[in-house]
Amino acid sequence: MQSNYLATALMILVGVGFALLLTALAKYIGPRRFNKAKDVPYECGSDVIGSPRARFDVKFYQVAIVFLVFDIETAFLYPWAVKYRDLSCSGALSNGVCGSGVSFFGIGEILVFMGILVVALAYVWRKRAVGWE
């Protein structure tokens, strides 16, 4: 049983060791040229305006959460798409072909899932969490 994990543990150790080795090489061998211009905050090609501790509008967080919800929705579509043929066959598959009748479970499952997401999108749209101003 231990031999099954030996290769995995070895690869993890090699990966961590390689990362530490490259970090140490960059720190000890890399050039060290300190000057005042390198210490100035710089962001996206322009000088910083205002405090970095400024408060964000709540709408920013709402849009971020909505993005995550619909991003995760896309991630859940992949396993369904892979198993769709198995979900839509009422009997056993033989060589990838449904030998018995077709079941609507596979498409019904995704229609319920997408329906819940459409209701969520309608709610978010109604609350004006997304949209142009």
C-alpha cells in the first residue's frame, strides 16, 4: 500500500524542492540594484491615485459573487455533458449506443438546473446588481 503513494510523495518533494531551489537562486544570485524609483507604488501603467484603503461600493462585490455563481455553473456543465449519454438511456449502453428506450432524465436534469439559474439571474437583474448605469 505504501508503494502506491511513494511515487506521488516523491513528485511532490521534487516539485517543492525545485521551487525552493529556484527561489533561493533568484535571491542569492540575482542582481540587487535598489533605487528610489523602484520603491514608488505603480499600478497598471499609471501612478496611484488616492488611498489603497479606499472602500468599494457594495455593487462591486455583488457583481463578483454573480460572476462566481455563473462561473461555477459552467464548471458543473462539464460533468453533465460527459455523462449525458448514460443519463439519457433507460437501459444499459452497448458500445456507446442505447439499446433500450431513451429517457428524458438527462435533459430534464439540466433543464431544472438551468431553470434555477435563470430564476437567479432574473432576481439579480431585478435587484439591479448587474447592468449598465
